[in-house]
Amino acid sequence: MEVTRSNFKDNLGKIYEAIEEADFLAIDGEFSGISDGPSVSALTNGFDTPEERYQKLKKHSMGFLLFQFGLCTFKYNLTEAKYVMKSFNFYIFPKPFSRTSPDVKFVCQSSSIDFLANQGFDFNKVFCNGIPYLNQEEERQLREQYDEKRSQANGAGTLSYVSPNATKHPVTIPEDQKKFIENVVERIEELLQKEESSSLELEPCTGFQRKLIYQMLSWKYPKGIHVETVETDKERYIIVSKVDEEERKRREQVKQVKEQEELNDAVGFSRVIHAIANSRKLVVGHNMLLDVMHTIHQFYCPLPEELGEFKEVTTCVFPRLLDTKLMASTAPFKETISNTSLAELEKRLKERPFSPPKVESAEGFPSYDTASEQLHEAGYDAYITGLCFISMASFLGSFLSPPKNPVSANSKLIEPFFNKLFLMRVMDIPYLNLEGPDLEPKRDHVLYVTFPKEWKTSDLYQLFRAFGKIQVSWIDDTSAFVSLSQPEQVQIAVNTSKYAESYRIQTYAEYSENKHGEKRQGKRKWTEDGWKEVEAKRLKPQTLPPLLQSRFCNFASFTATSTVGKRSMSPIEEESDSDGDEVEEAALDPSDPLEESTDDGKMAKKFKRAKREEDAAGDITTASSTLFEVPDMW
């Protein structure tokens, strides 16, 4: 079901009902861009820590807009042995609710916009008819504005908001406003004396003058009149009406109901996120870290500074998350699934040893045809994400005795995957653990190398030629991580660089210690310079739950391979090209004839071309290594 601002209110009840009755929910998002850097590679490094990856995404991705949100609800019909699906495709845009509403600024990435346009994305529906939204802080501020407006109004329906002294003492009128107020009082006196007149329309005035009018009339005319501000597209003005007490109360009640409706309209799509959070249902996504971060950032609260706080907020909004990309990348699935991109995963899960689930659309909801591949429509992507989850969960159920199908969203079989989000292109940390400490792999085989800007991957290969096979992970134009095949070679490499003038080599431990030292020094400086900001933040009301008790899960070993050379693809090209090959690093072997050339990038081009030819032929062979080994979870 396509949902825009025009039909959002009419369908909100259906959305709430679908969420409430569902066994689990699947989500997906489409954005106006991915990285505000030169490419997605600016966001990723094979040796990022979870904290570093979070900070990169927070810095380089949150300026973009999530403007399409897909939600699919799945409920199992036991009688007919099938899942019933309800799909919603929301178009979202932060249209200002009023003159005082937040005027959101966001950025677009040309490659992302071009890609979506080529996929048939309708931007007119976003910008002309997108559903507005407010995060919790913006909603709180808007409610305060409404409360302040009520406190200025007279009438029994709002007396609780009026200052205790408002009706006991005259209002102090500034000298420059006395003539204006006297004129208003004269006109109201004339209204009260003329039996044929029932209302008076005052001329448009400033907000301060309207406030004075409300305060003065509340004191001078506690009964007998009703005051209301009317707003048009161009101006605001006050209407004063002669009413008896019963009519005045009725009008105040109608006004409050209207204000509540306006506030709900302003909160808009955030009400859907609130319903998902309140349901406590399992929420399934695919490679969903960015989806989760954008959802919290736009509809809940600005992302916290530290990763630990982000984990707390996330588990508050989404108590149970499951990432199908991570699920497909671990045992027992990784032995039979070679490509975990969403489209390829959905196709693979239709084949043996898996079986496609029986899913039908609910009555009144449109159905999707996977044969037509409506990829990059958020609702469709959420739908096939749900299909993938059902297939993989059922496969796990086949190992039970007797086999179980379907597998409940609350089953202990899938519990090890809860609240672990896939980390793209990280070599030895496959997931971000939302409910416990993150993995800390031993990186005693990794070197941090700094060098001139002109260097290419081939130069690094020449530098480390004597050490055999290496892997290169670029940080920026002048630094990279280089992993050696044998940890005992690390100190030898460091010693060889002591007298070098053009480059420098450090162990990963030295690099990490230096970085932590700089961070501590930066925090001290920030504390000295930013005490006012700290105090403001301390006084700002915040409600965050404590971290839930950690559940630990040991995932099977991961492997990583990559292409050679500095990356310059657009974000969309990188995402679609490498979704199945999570880590883009350089795996170099002196015996490989492709690596003999050191001519600025020629070797990289040959390597990439050869790999594409292998992939096209279906014979994918990658240089892989076991990065960490743990017992199988099953």
C-alpha cells in the first residue's frame, strides 16, 4: 500500500492494526545519499572498530534524508499454513508544520538521486506529498507552544493553564502599546453594547500584541466573550465573539480537539515508529545499520555522541532486531550461500536445500511479484527481506527432531541473531553487538603505514614484497593498514622503517594507543572549552533505559577478500557492486603474475578485470583466510 500525506490519516488505523497483529515486521529505507565524502570508501575500512564505524556513519551519513520507508508485517495463518503479508510504502518529507516548525536542512548525493531516478523513483511524491514528522524533542517543543497558547486564552476550558494572578491584577501594558490596546478595548465595548453584532474581527498584529490582547481580555472580560486566533496562509488575526458560558466552554473544547489533531498531524510518520517501538515485535532488516541509525536520528532523537549511548537508545526503540545479511553470512548458511546481497539471497533461498515460504497478501493489500524485481522500492525490499528471514528460520527448524515449520519469531533457534547488526567491509568484526561488548580481535599481524600522497597499492606491495602475501586496507590518501600473513614478521617490518624518510610503520597496538591518547586529550580540551554546552545538555531532560543484560553469541569464522587499488566508485556503484563481497581489501601474492606491474594502477585494473571475468563465468575464487574461529552455534 502506497502511503503519502494525502491518505496517511485515513490508513493510520490499518497500519496500527497490522503492526499489532503481526508475528514479526520487516523494514527498509531509501535515502537521498550515503556518504558526504568522495565515496563510500570514506565510510569504511577493513580494520575499523565498531566505535570508529559508528562515528564515521554519524559524521558522513546523517545529513542525508530517509525519504522512503518500507514496512511489511507478517502473520502466520495456522489453518491455511501460510503467512499473510501487509505491505506499506511510505513517502516521507519534513514539511514545516507552521512558521515555528523546524525547517530541516538536508543534502543529496547526485549518484544516489540518479540511481533512484533510473529505478523509477517518484520524487514528486516525496517533495509534494511526503508525510511530515517530528522527533521527540521537536514534539515536546511543539506541545509547549500549544500550552503557552492556551495559557494566553480565556475560558473555563483553559483556566488551568492561566497564571494564578492573571484574573486578579491588571495587565502591565508597555507604553508604546497602550494606544493599540485602548483601541482594541473600545471596539470590544462597542461589540458588547450592540445587540445586532455577535463577533468582531481584529486587524492582523504581531505575536507580542496578540499575547497582550489575550492577557488583557482574560483579566478585563473573564466572562461573556470568546477569543480565538485564526491563521491563513498569509497572516494571523484575532476574532472576538459574544457568547454565553455554555457556548464558550463548547468552543474551547472544539478548539482543543482541533489543536490535538494538528499536533498529531505534525508528529506524522513518527507515530508509526512509536507504534513499532511499543509493539516490542521482532524487526527484521537487511544490512540494516544505516536504516536503524537514520530511523532513530529522524524520528526519535539526534544520534548520541558515543556508541554505548547509541546502543541504549536503539534497544529502547527496537528491543529486538535481526539482520538477514548477518544471518546469511554465518553457519550453517554461509556454506551454501555465496552472495548475500538482498536480490541474490532471495533467489538462492528458493533453491535446495532451502524452500520458498508460502506468503500471500492480505485482502485489500497489493501483492508483489518477485519475478519483476522492484528493487530499491522500500516496501518491496522490506517484503523480500521478510521472505529471506522466513526461509532461513525454516531451514534452522529442519534440524530439529521432529522438524519444525514455521519457526516462531520468538524461537530460541533465532535468538543468537538478535540485536547484532552486520558491519559492512570489516575484516574481523562481523557485527555490532547492541546488547553487549563488541568483539575485540587480536590484530598483532596488522601494521599502520603512512606514506606520500602519490603512493599507490603497488608501492605498498613493493615495500612489503619480502613478507609474502599481504592485505591492504586504505584509510585515506596517505595512510593504510597492512596485514601480514605471519605476526612474527611485524617487528621486522617496523624495524626496517626506522631510518626511512618517506614512510613510517607502526604496529596496530601503537597506532591504537596513540589514537586513544589523542582522543583523551581532545576530551580534556573540549571539557575546558565547552562547559556551557555540557551544562545545557545536563539540564536537558533525557530518558534512556539501561543496557539490557547482554546475550553473547559466537559466530563462525568469517573470510574477507578484495580488489586492489584506491577506490573511486560512486556510493551506489560501490554498494551494489560489493554487497556480496563485504570487504574490499588488497590480497597480494608475490607469485601472482598480475602483481608484477608497479605502474600507477595498471596492476589494480588488471586485478579488477580478472576478478570481474571470474565472477561473470561463475567461477569465483577468492584468497581467503580464517580470521577467527569459534565453535558452531548449532
